[in-house]
Amino acid sequence: MTAERPLQLQDADVLGLAEDWLEAGRSVALATVVETWGSAPRPVGSHLVIDADGRFEGSVSGGCVEGAVIEEAIEVIRKGEPRLLEFGIADETAWRVGLSCGGRIRVYVEKVI
């Protein structure tokens, strides 16, 4: 596991964008990296904001698992139930999605209301 880092400006921009999208009437989910192990492309606290149509901004993995996170986020928006996702090279999703850097990440996905 790696140490947490403070929120960075690009993360704050993603949160502001989530607020803008909500104010525009869009349904929104926020994905946040909550834990990392080994070599991970993005640190704890990194965000990805997703709307119900699959539009997104930000990053939780530099592109390695964003597609899978977006699919899960659309379900979270639809059902309203948060999910904790885990991605890594050694899990069952390694053939479908995974981190080529060999690390693992946990991503919490929640609907923003």
C-alpha cells in the first residue's frame, strides 16, 4: 500500500465539474481511488466523474481500467448503490482489464446527489 497524498488541483477541477454537471440536471457518479498497492498509475484521491450517458472526465488509472469503471458507474447511477472495485494484474479481470504496471487499486464509485 502506498501513502495517501493531498488533493491536487486537477482533482478539485473534477469535483467542480461534477457540481456543474449536477446543476445542469445530469445524473453523476464519482469514482475515487481509495487504496493502492505496488506500482499504481494514479495515487489515492484521484477522481473520475461520469454521467449517465458515459461521458467522463478525470482519471483513476491513466486509462488502464477507465472503461470498466465507467460501465460500473453507469450502473451505480441507475441503481443508486455504491460499489467498491478492485483492479490488478493478478485478479480474474487481468485478461479483460487490468493494470499493466503490476500494481493494484481499489476504486470507490458512488452516485453524487
